[in-house]
Amino acid sequence: MRHSLSLYLYLIRLQLRTRLQYRANLFIGWVAQAFGYASVYGAIWIVASRFEKLGGWVWPEIALMLGFHVLGYAMGALFTLVQLRRMEELVRLGTYDTLLVRPVSPWAFLVFSGINIEYGGHITLGIGMMIWALPQLGIDWTWLTVLQLGASLISAALLTAASLTAISAMALVLTRSRYLFGLYFDFWELSRYPLTIFAMPLQFVLLSIVPFGYMAYVPVAALLGKRVPLIGAAAPFAAILAGPVMVVVAILVWQACQRRYQGAGG
């Protein structure tokens, strides 16, 4: 266990040193990504300002949710998205087979050898929006509230990483699975809005079948004391548990797909 941990830390340090060789390029990428998201959020701000409320949410509340959403996503995706999105290519070319003979978990090797610090723009934007929004919302801060916010944010990151892991595992069985990432981001974009603007069937989907409602809407609604459809008073607990539950699901999916993996030739 100690040997594996030291190996993973070494892989992270190696990747960080590689990325930091081109600091100017990295910084420009951060700024470009932050501006890209800010332009989308600006459009949401215009709509919210024009109609005063969006699904019963005023702009500072929406800004908090958007910041929470992009920050939780970035914390999970920096370990998983770029690395696991190429699973289809690894399987198709037979490269994944070489990982199976190494004395480490293929998933862990992929994740820690490819950590992507280009999410700095996402993280900075998310933290900035939350810092701006929180003082305007009159939240009664206690140690319990702080723990709730921190645990919910970690849960959102775990939900992101677990979802991307489960999707990438499909490549071990289907060979081609990149289109599933397109579906992932379709639902992911919906999850940045208050679920109350959607019809009840879609609310149900985003709180159960595709549980992306727990990435931001449920945690922030629970923090603000807003009623959450279908969940009610259980919202704070659901926001904290959603990520760990999805991690268990992702582990089971990954193990099941790996058992069925027969190589690039099928």
C-alpha cells in the first residue's frame, strides 16, 4: 500500500513538473477557460436580471450555484476527464492491455499519471463567484453549516469523478464509448440551472437516473433552506451522500466491465 501511494505521488509530481514547463501557455489556458464559462454565466445573469428570478432563485443564489457547480466539477474532472476520455483509443489500439500487466491498478495509473492542472481557470472562477455570492445571502454560519458546505463540495467532486469513470468503463465492453461523454455533458449543462425551471419528469431524472442535480442544485438549495422537489428535508444528507454512493456504483461498473474485457480484438 505504501509503495503504491509513493508511486502515485511520484506520478503526480512528474505530471506537474511537465505541465509547469510552459507556465505562460498554462496561464493563458486558464484565462481562456475562465472567460468561456464567464460568458455563459453572463447570459444567465442577463436572463435572471430581466425576469428578477429564475425558477424562484435570485441572481446571487444562482451565482453561488454556478460557482459551486464549476468548482465541484473541476475538482473531480482534473483527475479523470482527460485521462479517461481516451479509454476508447486505449482499447481500440490495444494499449490498455499493457496496463493490465503492470503491478498497479490500471485506473489508478491512468488517473494519477495524467492529472490535469489546466482546470485552474475553472477553480479560480468557481471560488471567486462563491466568495462574491455568499456574503449577500445572509446565511447563518455555524460549524455545522461550514462542514455541510465542505462535505457537499467534496461529494460533488466525487460524483463527477465517479460518473466519468463509469462512462469510460463502457469502452472495455463497447470499444467505442466517446459518444457517452457527449450525453454526459448534455445533462451536465442542465445541472447548472435551478431544477425548478424544468418539468417534473426531468427533475426526477436529474435526481435519480442521471443524478447530476446533486452537483450543485441540491447542495446549494439545502444550504439556503430552499425546498428540494422529491427529496424535501433529506436534501442536506442526500447532497453529502450522493458522491460516495456514486463512487460505489462506479467501482462496481468498472470491475464488471473489466471482467468482460476481451482485448481490442473482442
